Amino acid sequence: EDQVTQSPEALRLQEGESSSLNCSYTVSGLRGLFWYRQDPGKGPEFLFTLYSAGEEKEKERLKATLTKKESFLHITAPKPEDSATYLCAVPSYNQGGKLIFGQGTELSVKP
Amino acid sequence: DTGVSQDPRHKITKRGQNVTFRCDPISEHNRLYWYRQTLGQGPEFLTYFQNEAQLEKSRLLSDRFSAERPKGSFSTLEIQRTEQGDSAMYLCASSLVLSGEQFFGPGTRLTVL
């Protein structure tokens, strides 16, 4: 069964304190891994797609990387406005592209 | 590109009432998905359409739930005889191709009293 697990569930950082979020996945045939950012009371906002092991994508203070079993979202010198829940998801291999989501990591960055 | 829109943003209803939500996808996207999200969890798949055809429904989607996408444009999700357990954020997403990026709307927050 396709499964996505994220850790930690919550992460509190001081402004400027770099860290990483983890997304472990089990899926029959990876057809991409997606990272989303979600602010309270809003829908997920698309950040990155990664398709193959070794691939990296960057956007401002965020960098996403992918291995055969997991993905990391690295946050360099975070700012308070980076506070949000970060979700990762994979498309289900045999079921029409529906996304299987992890439970998310709630990031809080304090000034 | 105006993005995915959903209406209403918030809905409060009494147990046993019927509710209907609307989703307008990005105009050229042929796939439309409905998800449900409860507090502290990631979104869970409910159903999806390719154009006007509903191709899959989750086991989470009981007989009280029905979704339509007439003419392959906007979609509606109806919940009949609402229950307190239906309280959640209902999210709509659209995509251009299979396994392509899915873009989400702002969601409809349903509260069943």
C-alpha cells in the first residue's frame, strides 16, 4: 500500500536557524514527489516537483532533494514568514494520479 | 490564470441538512480532484474527474456524498444528511495531465453542529 510519512510533526526554529524536514515514502513506481506549503485555513500551495533520485529544486530559502526512499526539504536561514505546515505527497501508481499525502510538518519560526 | 476557486469558503449547517460546494478549476485543466482534510492531517482523496467522467471514488465517500462535473468544467460536491463527522476542510484541486502537479483551491470549511 502506498504510504507517506513526514517527520517531525512539529518543528520550532529561531529565525536564521537552518534545519530539514523529512518525507519518507513507499510507493509502487514513483511518478514524482510533490512538496506543498499550507497556511492556516488555506489550501495547499504548490512548491516543488521531484521526479528522480538525486534531483534537487530550490526556491528562495527552500531546497528539496530526493533519494529512492525519502525526500528532504532544507530550510536555510528561515524567517518568520516561512512559518506554515509543509506537506509532501506522491501520486498513487495505479489509481488515477490521486495524491497520497503525509500528515505534514508544522514549522514555526520565531524572531 | 485565476487559479482554482471554491465557494463558499465557510459553511455552518445543522446535522441532517444537505450542503453543496462548488469548485471552478483552472480553465484548461482536464482533471479535477476532491480531497477532505481534518485538523492536523494531510488531505485525503475523495474522488476525481477526467473531463466530465467520474473515474474513481474513495471508500471514504459514503452514499451520502455525490459529486458531479457537468460539461467537464466546474464541479459540485453534495453531502446529504450531514453528520458531525463530516466537519472538515473540503479541498478541490485540478491538474493538466496525469501525475502532473495538482493546484489547490482555498477550500470550503464545513462545520456541522
